[in-house]
Amino acid sequence: MQHNQTSPSIAGSADMTTDDVIRFEDVNKWFGTFHVLKNINLSVKSGEKIVICGPSGSGKSTVIRCVNQLETHQMGRILVNGREVHDDMKGLEQVRAEIGMVFQSFNLYPHLTVVENLTLAQIWVHKRPRKEAEERAHHFLKRVHIEEQAQKFPGQLSGGQQQRVAIARSLCANPKIMLFDEPTSALDPEMIKEVLDVMVELAEEGMTMVCVTHEMAFARKVANRVIFMDQGQIVEEAKPEVFFDAPKSDRARLFLSQVLQH
Amino acid sequence: MTDKLLTANAAIREQTGILPPAEGRLPPKVHTGPVDWIHRNLFPDWRQGLLTIVVLYLLYLSMPGLYNWAIGNATWAGDRADCVANGGACWAFVNARWGQFMYGFYPVAERWRVDLTFVLLIASVAPLLFPATPGKRWILGFALLVYPVIAFFLLYGGILGLPVVETARWGGFMLTLVVAISGMVGSLPLGILLALGRRSKMTSIRLFCTTFIELFRAVPLITVLFMASVMLPLFMPQGFTLDKLLRALLGVALFNGALMAEVIRGGLQAIPRGQYEAATASGMGYWRMMIFVILPQALRIVIPGIVNTYVAIIKDTTLVLIIGLFDLLGIVQAGIADSNWLSASVTKTGYVFAGMGFWVLCFGLSRYSMYLERRLNTGHNT
């Protein structure tokens, strides 16, 4: 089938295995005088799945928002696919176009239909012909099990459906890295699973993923590493089974006892 | 299907005396018909019934007088003497001056050019007003880029053997439309650019736009028109003159662009930060983000404000009289002062006629904006 030949691979390019796709070197950031990120060092290899957790205000969202420079850092270096990124670099838009991002509040474009949400960046950033962009959109809508909603507006969908559309929208760009910023925090409990299922499928297909989430079961199942942050610092970095069963720091123990209570 | 259900329900009720379960029931009967309508809307209780009666009485008091003036005692043909004798509206005056009210001092032999311009305008704008039209992009491009050029040469002449008609001879309803439409078409893009500029991160652009907006917003339109008409030529290089009408059009567009900018800025501020972030994260640059994501939403929110400004533009066209241009109101006023017609009856009729002309334009615009708002509602703000 012709569709299979052109069908885009979800996993990023496979030739990146040798180097880190994301690398933070002594990154510091302040909001005004408030020191949000303190000497962050972090590296993510191609195909790795990282879960960042920690209490609110610990800087975990800020870390992933620095990857595509939605937030700018003031000290240190951030490398994405071997290229240093900073706020006034040339080609920042190109770097961003290769990173998918899923937000807590979905951020679908409410004035466009679902399929138009998926084709907009394809047509105007990736310069694909409309027809090809639409084929691709339908392909990924099918992947997130929501193809029948293609002609609806975001306002007509449930939260879980909207978030799956948002994931499909990011995937349409053929990203090498996917960033998830608390993707299930704004969802009703019965809708969390449908979004996590899609994320698990994505992980199984080999996508490089950095997720800020409180879903500890998801972290245990999918993550290669869990990063625990508190007060702008990385406090612990460990394999999920080690982190969950034997956290080293008191802060992590306290956090886990609060999160896992229910 | 429903019929079967009804029969089944009736049978159940008859046999058992019990209402069938909820999913088998129909919604409660909706009242229809004129009697029900009057009951629900005019006499739902004694207080509202009383109000209805009071309003009906007021209509009874005022309507016959209005009818007698506008129709009963009106003069449809004749001269001043007939109008004075009949005492009602003097439609004969409007009739006699119709050509002037519509075209100003445009030469009679060339008035077909104005008609053609107007027909072309309707033909190129009407298809845009309805969602189902195919190839809208091309029609819009024609209406915005090609049409103004055609309209200018048709009205002004000077090519293809069309005799030149100086803008000083333009007037009446035609001039009202020319000023209003150029004001609307000019002020929206100018307003968008100024609104974006005022929110720009670049200090020089922000400073320029803010100054421009605050300067034009803080003076009356009459001042701007006076400046455009009297002061502007003083700053022009020797031998370079700008047509008086063109100066007025520029003044109207700049003034209303400043007002429009603040309306649009209100819409921009209502767009959540997440929309900017989603567009930025997908790799869109500033202009693509604005054009495809932010502005469509922002403009939709401020449709009522934009239409408000448009209605004001239409009515403000009457101010061009100040600089010696005769719009619809101006030409009617000039006609009233004509010694052949001068009388109280003609004066009243003239002002009522001019008022109706503006009312039709503004009311039509406001109805269209309501239709637009309903159609563009995609359910996200409910």
C-alpha cells in the first residue's frame, strides 16, 4: 500500500544514538530575583524516556520549557541535537519545529477544526502540500484513536480527546523529541487513562520523550530514568524501580508518600 | 417511529393508568400559535400586561400623527406651494433633488460611471458575505487590490476617453460611501498594525505606535480634518498638491485607525498565553503565528467593537462638510436652503430623508455583524 511507504515513522531519526539529543550543562535561570533553576545538568539519549517529577514550584516545567526556549536561560548551555540553543540564535524556529510539545491545557486552536489544527504547522512551517498534510493528519488521528472527530472543533471534544488531538498535532511535525508538560493534570480522572495509553504506545515505538508528570504508574512502566526536582535543583536521578522502591533523599521520600497515598 | 411510540404509550396508560418510563415519553407540549404567543409575550402577568397596554396607548397617540405627516398629508409631486398647502412631508422635494442627493454635482451624462462603480462593488463584496462561496481568496484579492483602482479611474476618469470629473464635484450619497468605505478599508489594517506595534518588544516601534494612537485618539475628528485640509498643504513641498478629498480620506483613515487599534488590542489581550506558546513551539515565526493563530481569534472577539467603529465612521462622514465637501447630509442641507423650496415642511423632510439614509447603512452593517458572530461561534467560548 502506498500509504505505508509514505507513512511517517513516529520514532525520531535512528542515527542519533551516539550523541545526547538534549544536554543541559550547568543551566541557571531566574524569574526576576527568584532562582528557579540551579545548576541543572541533564542529558537525554535518543529513544530515552525521562520522567521529571517533584513538588509544584520545583522548576520541572521550566526545565522542559527551556528545551525549546519557551523560557530562556541566563547561564549555562543547552544543546539540542548537538546545537546550542539560546533566545537570539538563528534558526530557533527550525529547532522548535523538530520538537513536539504537549501542554497541560492542550492549547488547541479553538477557531480551527481538528484536522486544520493538525495541518496548520505542516503547511506553513514544514511547507507540505495541503493534500499530503491532510493525509498525515488523518494518519495520526487514527494513531490516537480519534479519527472520527476530524471535522469537529476543539470546543466540541472532551478534555481527553483534546489532549489526544494535541499529541497527534505534535506528531504531525515528525518530531525527534516529544516534551510533555503535565499532560494529564487538567483532565478528569476517567480521561487520564486514554491519554496515558497513547503516551505508552508512543514510548513503545521508540520516541524520545521527556515528561513532567505526577502519574507514577506511568513513570514506573515507561521511564528509563526518573528525575526528581525540588527547589530548582535535581535532587535525585535514578531508574524508576530504584527511585520508587528506595528513594535516597528525605525530600523524595516525603514527596512519594504524598503522591502515592491515593 | 414516534407515532408507534405514542400509540404504545397511550395503550400502556389506558391499561395500567401508569405513565410509561421516562425514555418512552415525549417532551412536554410546546405552545404555539398566535394566541399563545400573545399570552406568553405580551400578557404573562398583570404588571407586564399593564405595560403592554400603556405602550399600545402611546403608539395610538403617536402613530396617527406620524402617518399623517409621512403619508396622509404628504406631497409626492408638485412644488413648494403644494407642500406648504398640504402640511405633511414634502417628498416632491426629495424627488426633484434625488439626482443631486445621490451624485452631488457629478455631471448628469457621466452618472452611469457612479452606478457602474456601485454595481461592481456589490458584485465583488456580496459573494464574500456568505460562507459557501468558492474561491473566496481570489474574490477578496480582487475586492481589496483591483477594485479600488477600477473604482478610482471610473469615478475620476482621465483614461480610456473618460472625461475627468474633479473630486470637488463628487457629493451626496456617493461621497458618503466613498469616504465611509475608504475609512473602513483603511482603518482596519492600520489598526491591526498599530495594535501589534503597541505590543511589540521593540521599543522604537512600540513608542511610535503608542504616540500615534494617543495623538489621534485625543483630538476630535474635526480637528484632524481641519489639519488635513488647511495645515497639511503648508508642509508640502512647493508645487506639490494633494487632492482635498484624498486628504480628507487620509484624515478619516488615520483617525479611525487609531481608534481601531485600541479595539483590536483589547482582542489581542484576551487570547490566552497558551495559544502563543503552542504556535511558537510548533516553529511558527511572529507573522505566521499572528496571521493564522492569534489575529483570527482576536478579531472574532472584537467584532462588536469593530462594527461600532464602522458605524461611527459612517456617521462621521458628515463632518467632511466642515472642509467644503458635500456628503449626503451636506447636500440635503444645501438643498433645504434653496430659496425655491425653503419652508418648514421641506426642512423636516430633508433631515428625515438624510437620517433614513444613514440608518439603512448602519442598521444593515449591525445586522450583518450579528450574523457573522453567530456563524463564527465554534463553541469554545460557551
